[in-house]
Amino acid sequence: MAGLQPRSVMAAPFSLAAAFRSLSIATPKRSFSTTPATQSVPKLPETAPVYPYGPSQWYKQADSGLYGGASIRFGNKISKGRNAGKTRRSWKPNVRRKKIESEALGESVFIKVTRRALRSIYKAKGLDNYLLSDRPTRLKELGPFGWNLRHQIMQTPKIKEQFDQQRKARGIPEPPSLSKWMRDHRLEIRNKIDNLDIDAMTKPRKTARSSQSHAQ
């Protein structure tokens, strides 16, 4: 045909280059990850007392749930067959996510709990009784998460009324508020500092050698 011009020989490579240039060779991003999520340590409110035992030093995951003092255990797997010997291994605690009802909060709390702690909760006849126990071993196994949850339960009207009834039955006076106790505590410390006799405390003591030297 007279109106058509012959196609250039170099046009095909350039068109192929443009076609391949539009393609992306980058790997697609996955919508999931096999890396476990970082464990967040709950922060206590300013009005809550400080947790006496602090966060866990070795097993950080125990700070994000009720683990009952359980942690990773290490040991050996002993083979008795042809390749007899020991293989180093570890045992992780049996952790599950479970909804546990709290009568004081009036709702079910979705928490991470071990089988060991769950058995203690059933034995204490409820989550509230488990958290409000004043035994040192129980307070130590609560962790920061259990300590924060314990403080929330103690601030509910139902538990406050229960504490008031127990206080009246035993004839114990009502404790002062936190602000009043802090103010009285500061005044007591200031009075002790003002009444200190610095001269008497810093005066050197007389020893037996010094008395003998004065006598000579």
C-alpha cells in the first residue's frame, strides 16, 4: 500500500523495553507476619501503689497476663535408642486467652492466663478472690498486669463497701485518704529533720586510746 511506511527495525526492541519497564519485579508484601508481636507491659496509673516486686527480669511475657509465677524451663531430652544421648530443650508454660468473669467490675475480662493460674482462680472461687488475696506468694505471682487489675477491682464501689463492712465488724477506724496520708507523712519527716541534733551526731567519739593519751 502506498500510504503505509515500512516499520523501522529498531522500533520492536524499544516497544518491548517500554512494555517490560511497566512491569514491576518487586516482591509483593505479605499481609501477615510470622514474627510474634511484642509484649506490652501495662503502665500503672499515678494513683496506684508501686508494684513491690517490679517487672520480670527474664520472662518478659509474664508481665502481660496472669502467669501464676510460671516461666520457661530448660532441661535435657534423653534418648535411649541407637543414638543415645542428651539433647537440650525447653518447656514453655501452657498459656491461653480466656474470658474470666469479674463480679466487681460487672463484666468478663479477656486476659492471657496459664493453666496453673487458672486452676488457682477456680480454687479461689473467682477472679476477684484470687486477685484480692494478701498472701506474699500470691502478690509475687500476680505481676504488673495482675497488680493493675487488682487495683481496678479495689476501686469499685462493691469492693469498697465490702471493705467498710469488714472494718466496722472488726472495729478498725477508717483509714485516711491518700492525699491526707501523704501530707501527714511529709510533715512527720520534716519535723524529724528539724529536731535532729547535727552537732551531737557529727561530734567524734572518745576512744580508750584518746583517754589514755590525755591522762599521760
